[in-house]
Amino acid sequence: MSKLYILDHPLIQHKLTYIRDKRTGTKEFRELVDEVATLMAYEITRDMPLEEVTVETPVAEATCQVIAGKKLGLVPILRAGLGMVEGILKLIPTAKVGHIGLYRDPETHEPVEYYCKLPSDIEERELIVIDPMLATGGSAAAAIQLLKEKGARNIKLMCLIAANEGVSRVQSEHPDIPIYIGAVDEHLNEKRYIVPGLGDAGDRLFGTK
Ligand code: PRP
Ligand code: URA
């Protein structure tokens, strides 16, 4: 079964509280999602391999470490995943960005694909699929499946808030994919929204209804 990491750093939890708050307006919501994405990127890159290099300090030669040329790719699920991209790029500015467009059918709640544009070398990249919400898990599972079919071999999933149902679906359909989450909430309501969650992530980010 895929590993589940709850990113419980106090700064992430603090900012998630204000993201959840319905009184938080679009501007502040966007800023907070961006900040949490940066903090989560810090945690998710913890296992990046390092290699030794030598530099001259003003005092002496020093043997130090730098990230070992790993090729990264971010894959936001449109729309709401877009809100997390810039925050991650602050820490990993050389990452390439692919986009997968999915929306949930309002009746079946199953994802419908409408867009896909990916870096040409995804099979060589470590990909991070990003989406604020993991509700039924249908969208994340479909995005991961699409990436695998296109040759991706190294994928992580990163979301702000999940429901247990979504975590279980990704774990059963993609047991090889590690999942990084800010919080796992109680359940889904009849419209398959996360309870308590944060509402509709896309609408809150972009000011739509
Ligand atoms: C939301 C969210 C996820 C999906 C999660 O997107 O951003 O992509 O729902 O739900 P699931 O786990 O049940 O699939 P939505 O379909 O509302 O599209 P949007 O981002 O364009 O608003
Ligand atoms: N999509 C959202 O934006 N929010 C939810 O709670 C579930 C799906």
C-alpha cells in the first residue's frame, strides 16, 4: 500500500485553518494556498539526493552538498491545482510544469478529462501531482493513471486536504504512489464534498461560484 504522509508542521496547520475559514476572501485564500504549497514542497523534497561539491569560501576550501541533478516536474490538476504551482516553484524554480484538466461530473462525481499537456521527457522526471482537494480520489487517480500511461515512472501526490475515501481510492488503484497531505478530514457529504474541508477550492481560488 502506498505511504501516506501527514504534513503536520505547525505553520502548515496554522495556515490551513485560515484557508478553511469561510470568512477568508479570494485574495487571502490565494496567498495562503501559495504559502502552504511552499511549506509542503519543503517537506516533500526532504528525500532529495545530494552530491558533494567543493567551493572556496573566503577562508578555505569546503566540501559541501548540492541537490544531485534530479529532474522534477509539477503536474497541477486544473483548475484548483494551479493555486499551488507558484508556491512550489519558489523552492524548485527549475521544475517543468505539465497540466491535466479534469472536472468532476456534477451527477456522477467522476472526473472528465478536457486537457493534457506534459513535458516531453516525463519518463525521466520525478513528478509531483498537485491538487488542493482529494475527495473521492477520482480526479487524482485518473491523473496518475494518465501519467503512467504516458510513461511516467516516479510520481508523488500532494494535496492540502483529503477525505479517507480519497486516500483509500488512490492507495488501492495506485499502491506505488506516496501521498502527502496537510490534513485528512472525516467524511464526504452527499455532493461528495469534504466535510469539514474548505468548500470548493477552484471557486475560492478564482472567485467563481
Ligand atoms: C476539485 C478539486 C479536485 C477534485 C477533487 O476540482 O480541485 O480536482 O475536485 O474531487 P475528487 O477527489 O472527488 O475527484 P473540480 O472538479 O471541482 O474542478 P475545478 O478545479 O475546475 O473547480
Ligand atoms: N472539490 C472541492 O473543491 N472541494 C471538495 O470538498 C471536494 C471536491
